[in-house]
Amino acid sequence: MAISRVFFSDLKTGKCSSVVEARLLRYWEARNVKRGWELMWVDMLLVDVNATMMQATISAHRVPRYQERLTAGAMYSMADFDVARCAQNFRLCDSSLMIRFNESTSFDEIDDRSLRCLRKHSGSVTSRS
């Protein structure tokens, strides 16, 4: 069975086994100042090819698995993650949903040149054949 590719706008709460391709805009560590700057999680801001932004989080115990792969500006293919509602006071973008990495999440850098050319059309990003 082929794995389907989806966009951030297609995501619903729950487990997602589909593939999403997105650019990592920024990432940063969230640390607990009351516990000696203990790492709590890594937050990321991602954008898909439709210019839809979504927040993603990697919990502290999973960070070592992904840390060396995180490069701001790079494109990634990700699958097998959880989609949850964002806490209102921790929202980084307009989306009410967020991605949470779990024990089986795949997060692999992909080559920009392998993606279809993008162009600006009527204020939105679209693909060109």
C-alpha cells in the first residue's frame, strides 16, 4: 500500500501515517529555568508547499534522535506523528493544531531540487507543471 502525501490543511487530530513535506523555518529549545535550565522540548515552526504554517514539538527524551538533523531552511519529509490541539497560550501560528513527534516518527531531510517548481500566483503559492 502506498503512503499518501498530505498538506498541513488536511491534518486532523490523532495519529497520522501520511507523509507531509515541509520546510523547517525555525527551531528552539524550551528549558525550565527553575530546574537548572533542564531541556523540556524543542519547538519548531514548519511551512508546507501551500504556505500553511504549523508548530511541531519534540519532547526532551526524543530530542537526541533528531537533533543532528535539524537545519533551519531545510526541507523535510515526515510521517507517523501525532496531531493534537495547540494550547491557546502556546500557539506559534494561526493553526489550532500541532504536530507531536512520537516513538515512530520519521523525519528525513529531502533535496529541494526533487520538489516541483513553485511560483507565486494570485497571492498564494502553487505548483507549476
